[in-house]
Amino acid sequence: MLANYLIGLREGLEATLVVVIVVAYLVKSDRRELLGRIWAGVAAAVLVSLAFGALLTFGPRGLSFEAQEALGGSLSIIAVAFVTWMVMWMARSARSLSGDLKGAVDKAAAAGGVSLVVVAMLAVGREGLETALFLWAATQAATSTPLALVGAALGLISAVVLGYLFYKGAVKINLGRFFTWTGAILIVVAAGVLGYGVHDLQEAGVLPGLNGLAFDVSHAIPPGSVAGTLLKGTLNFSPATTWLQAVVWVAYVAITMTVFFRVIRHSHGPAPIPREPAGSRS
């Protein structure tokens, strides 16, 4: 539940901030008549995301066990790839996000027609599709699907409330620091989803090593115990982990976390000082 809450909060807040920036910009630039197009684009993005989530949930039914495991494992790995890209993109682009969005809004408003609807739908829809895919993958790995869905829903609701408070000016937090810490946490959560996806592919016979266990602590941490449930719900930890799962988990966290903090340091560094042209000194 906690992991899915963080996913819903992080992903939902990104989409909410996009809407807040666009709406605030239109209001401040005295173009309130265009707000309806923004909300139409947001509604379309939400509907597409819900439809995608329903397709992921009900589409695989009727397939054989091996086919379901192969599909689930493949989608889990794809979800991790999307989330990794999203975390890196936000780390690199957070400082220029507002300016980029305002420029896109100006161009769309000048073009007229449904351009603003499309801009809003693409901006929010990208986050919505990524959220639907990653939440689906994380929910499949969870021990309790209802609790996982409740956690995700609470995270999304919290994101909407925070977005509204940002818009009203009631809440001011360091968004750079927020996205840094939640990004790091999300990398660990994604590593668990990746390990779960690898295990699915092993059960489907796509990857080898299903019976080669790196460790088995089921006797010390039973899957149904409080500790086992907490570790499974937050980190997708499996008491019986194969060698391939363990290697993939460690490699993903080590490489992705290193790259992530390098991107953070680079994007938050001071702007370069322009060099004086040669021969300009007297």
C-alpha cells in the first residue's frame, strides 16, 4: 500500500503540476476563455489512461498460465523502463518545465482550434499512461490487490489536493528536493517490480534459473507475516529470490541510482559563466 501510495503521489503530482502551471499561466495572461480546452484535454487524458488500465487488467484473461506470466513479466519490465526514463527526465528538466509548458501553450493558442486540447491531453496523458502501466505492474506484485489500489488512489487524491493548494499559494515546498527523494525511492520500488517481472519470465520458461535460489529466508520471514507483508508491499521483496532476480535488482539499483544523482548534480549546478571574447580586453 505504501509503495503504491508513493507511486500515485509522485506520478499524480507531476501531472497535476502540469495542469496547475498551464491554468495559472492562462489566468495570469487574461485568457480564461481557453481554460475549457485545457479541461477537455485533461478529461480525455484521464479517460484514455483508465481505458489503458482496464485493458491491462482484463486483456490477459483467458490466456494460459505461461502466456500470462510472459505477458506480465514483459509489461513489468516495460513499466520499469518508462518509469526510469520519467525519473531521469524530471531530474533533468524540472527547472525548465514551466517555461517549456508556457511556450507550448502560446503556440497552441495561436494555432487555435483543438490545439490546446491536444497539448493538455498529451502533457497529462503521458503521465497517465506511465502511471497506469507502473501501477498495474506494482499491483500485480503486491500481496493484496485491494490495499494496493487503495494506496494508489490515496496517492492520486493527495496529488490533486497538493496541486490545488499550490495553485492557491497555500503550500510552498522545495519541489526539486521532493522529486529528488521520491525519485530515489521510486528507483528502489522499480527495482522490486523489475525483479518480479524477471521471476514471471522465469516461471513462463522465457528466462532460465527458476530453481537456482540466491537465498531463501521464508523460514525467518514468512510471506504471510507482518514483516514479509511490509517488505513485499514496499520493496516487492521475495523471501525466496533467484540468482537472476538478485543480480538484476542489485545491478539496476546501482547503475540507475548513480546516473540519477549525477543528472541531479548536473541539472542543479550553477550556470556557466560566459567567457569574454578574445581580444576584448584593452
